[in-house]
Amino acid sequence: MRSTLRTRRTVALAASGLAVAALIAGCGSSGGSYGGSSGGSGGPSAPAAGVTLRTAQDPKLGTIVTDAAGFTLYRFDQDRNSPPESSCNGSCAVVWPPEHADGGVTVKGIDGKLVGTVTRADGTAQVTLNGWPAYRYAPDTKPGDTKGQGVGGTWFALTPSGGRAGAAGGTAPSPANPGPMPGTPMPGNPTPGNPMPGTPGY
């Protein structure tokens, strides 16, 4: 009788030990598969979000700035760069989505000291380049598109220095020196009714 009881105890202890071992192994594999997620969410931890600005060569505009996917980034002349201020909100931001600064910004071919952020009217952070808020253009449907260049005479692709692509030397007009307004006759370009002195036929 005693031999039978000892045998039963041995089997029970062995089974109990196997169950505990299985439980420990299960917890260990579960923790590893979720990559150390915290807070008991039961799901994998998401990778840290971030933004990458890089340069690209456009055959007409020269060196411009794009996002990580190769979409052209633009600046708006009605914004300000000192201090940075975005004036494109509401329906404007639907056509010109701001380049949000989520989780930090990395650069390739751009001076990192020129990169910053500005707080928008809705409280979100937007990437700036030399103080100018950066935007995408919704009608640009594929990387390399530059359909937003020159729209309204106020939207221009960004250069690595924060200037306007296509402008002489890539200069970046400031509110104090915005440059000529669209449609303003330039010297040497007469318009009907306002001929250049000594020009025949007027």
C-alpha cells in the first residue's frame, strides 16, 4: 500500500512540475513575440514615428527638397519664417497638407541646423526649413511631381536652404522683402499703354 501511495505522489509531483515549466515557457515566448510592449496592451510596440527630408534633382528646378517617399515639399510666401508662422489652415491645408513633425526629423543632403518646427493653429507641429513651414501638394500623385510649383505666384518647391526653387539663386524672400508681386511689370518688359521711352510703334 505504501509503495502505491509513493508512486502516486511521484506522478502528481512530476505532472505539477511539467505544468509549471510549461507556464513559464509560455510567458517567456509571449513576452518575446511582442517586443517588450508595455502597459499590458497585448500587442507589439509601434516603431517610433519620424520624418525624413532629403534632396532630389529636378530637370527644371534644380535641387529641391522631398519627403522620404520622394514627394516634393513646398513653401508658401504668405507664411513667415522669422519667427516661423503658418497661415495655411482649414481648406487650404487640405490642398496643401502640412509636413507634420512626428517623432523627430532626419535629413539627407540638408543642413540639420536649418530644420525646425512650428506649432500650427490646430496645435500640431509642422516641419520648417530655414523657418519656412513645409507642405505637400495634394495633386502631386507620384514622387517627383512638381505640380505645385508657382501656384498662385506664392507656392514654390523648397530648396535645401529654404529658398524658392526656380528663383534666381534660390533666394528666400522675407516679409520685409517679398520680391515683386505676381503680374508686376519688370524693367525692360513694357506693357501696352506704358511703353519704354523711345520705343517706336507706341
